[in-house]
Amino acid sequence: MTNPGLYQSPTEGWAFVPFLGAIATFGIAVIAVLYWFAGPGRKFRLRAFALTVLAVAAGAASALGLVAAAESFEERHSAAFAEYTTAVQGWAADEYGVTLTEDDVLDMTQGRPAVIERNGGDWRVLLEVVSANGDVELHDARELPAQ
């Protein structure tokens, strides 16, 4: 089994688009307020009303877009981490003959040592990068320098 390397969360996405929409909403709202203050004329009130409706619609769409982007990121992160966990578990079983749980993989990706059983005893291990291409190895946590 190939070396899984370090976990990297999927960060690509389009969350900046709804954010730009939120900024545009603010600009439209400012213009609408200026039209409301411009005068009592029918032309100003009609434009102010139209801009207010546009600002509310754009604001709602931006908020929904930001929520959707956050949910999409969470889904992609969960799927990618589940795939990574499976890869690390298979790699550790092949390379070291140890069984890792999902919690062990989570601990090691967050920099905490995992306690696993090896040769009848407990072994505290961390994932450590060992090459320029990002390959990792399980290292005894007691052998690593204190941080």
C-alpha cells in the first residue's frame, strides 16, 4: 500500500462569490437609503423601493450561498478525511502490522500521539514527515524532540 502522506483538507471552493454578493448588497442598500432621503418625488421613491427589494433579495441569496458553501466544505472535508483514514489504516497494517482506529488517525493528524498495541505493549506514535515528497512514518513519540 502506498504512503498516505499528511492529511490536507480540501480547500478549493467558491465561498468568495457569495461574500462578494454580500458586499454588493451593502452597496445597494446604501444607494437605496440615499434615494429614500433624496426627496419625496415619485421617481425617487420608486427607485428607492426597487433598490431596497434588490438589496433584500441579494442579501438573502448571499446568506444562502454562504451557508451552502460552508455545508459543501464540511461534506468534502468529511469525505476526504474518511478516505484518508482508510488509507492510513491500511498503510499502517501493511507497513507496521498495527491496527489503527479512526480516533488514532484523528489524534495523529492533530499532532497528538496515538497509543496503539504492538508486540504485547503500548506504543505511543506520531505521524512524522520523512521526505520531501510528503511521505510519513510512524515514530515513537518518546524519540521525537519536545516542542
